[in-house]
Amino acid sequence: MYRYVAAVCLLAVAGCGAPVGAPTDDPAAAETVTPAPVPSTSTSPSPSASVDRPVGVDGPGIDDGVVDGAALGAAHASALSGTYTRVVTLRVETDDRTLLTYRESRAVTDDATTRRRSYRGPATARFVSGNATATTARTVRSTDGNATRRRTFVGGDPAPGTRVTAPVAADDRTVVASLLDGAVVASRTESPDYRLSAGTISGEAVPDPLAAPEGVTVEAAVRRTGRVDRVVVRYNARLDGRRVSVTQRVFWIRGGDSFPSTGE
């Protein structure tokens, strides 16, 4: 009997001296045990701290992730070399029809420049002098060291002497400055190196017949040299009191224009 009582006391003492967190057969007690957190000594960045970041990125014409339009335009113009082509497209639509489809290509070589413009839609007449009903027009202008040659067609017929203006007219530097001033770096990628975005554009970037742009979105791809690959702009505007949607694309390609306007 005394040996039994002594054994029970020894077991009780052993249980009291068990370390905290030791295994137990009591399910309720097991559920209350919370392992102590293990501090991490890793200094690796979290997945969210990748190279894709909206600010704090510098580059040609980009300071702390924000674009200086004039500086980026200058860097872009300097980065253009050899034979290249700038293509501009503009599309103006209402809910039920397309008012204007415009395309301009400007191919540049060391000794010559060829510019092609084509217009289609009822808004074409706004850009053709002396013709209030024109729905199509196209122009070709070639310049080399010797001379400048022009050809103009309205409605498919030659129209020498007719003045046809461009809805969007600017050189490479000005195009970039007007469309991307104030844009921010949306992300960094391997190619292209920067992706930019903006919610506004300058008034000089809006074609003359259009007014009150709103809902603007601008997206662009830029290389680390400052060369802009492409810019896409979308917004709503007013044309003669009507609401229209506008899409403008500008892109630069190496070599000549792979998609010249038909018939030129």
C-alpha cells in the first residue's frame, strides 16, 4: 500500500516538472498550445517589391517615375537613327458610324523622306480646302536632296493644288512631348523597358475639330535609351455638339513602312 502511494506521488511530481508545451493526451489542452513564432533573418524582398513599381524609377526624361515631356521627346528624337518610319492613326466614331479614319506614315532615310496620308469618312471634308463633300483623300510627299514632290487625290481623282491638312501634325519630338508629359511609370519590364500611363493629354495633342476631351487614357512603351516604341491614346470628345470616341495610335518601326496606304 505504501509503495503504491509513493509511486503515485512520484508520477505527480514528474508531471509538475514537465516542460511547457510538452505533448499531452488531453485533446482540449492540445488545441490551446500555440507554437512560438520563429523570427526570420532573411533580407530578400517580398514578391511585391519586384522591379514593377509605379514610382522611384529614373530614365531618359523620367525623374522619380514621372515623365518630363520635353526631356523624353528630346531623348526619343536622339535615339532615332538609320531608316525608320513613324505611323500615326486616328479614328473618330459615334455610336453608329465612323466619322474619320486617318493614317499617316513618314518614312525617313539618310537622304530622303516620304510621307503618306489617307483620309476616309464624312469628316474628311474638314481637312480638304474647297470641297465640302469629300469623303476620301490621300496625299504623298517625297523630299530628297534635290526637290520636293507632291501628289494629292480627292475622291480618287487627282487634285493638284488642293490643300489637304493633317488632323495631327507634329515632329517626333513634339508628338512624344505632347502625349506623354506628366505620364508615370506603370511598370518595368525586360522589353520594352518602361510602360507608361497617364490620364490627361495636352490641348495641342487634340485635333482641331474636337473639343472637351474626357475619360483620357494614355499607354506607352519606352526603351531605356528613351526611344518610344508606341503610344495609344483613347478619350471621348465633342464634335459639333455630338459625343464621339477617339483612338489615336503612334508607333515607330525600323525600316520602311510595311503597310503603305493603298493606291499610292
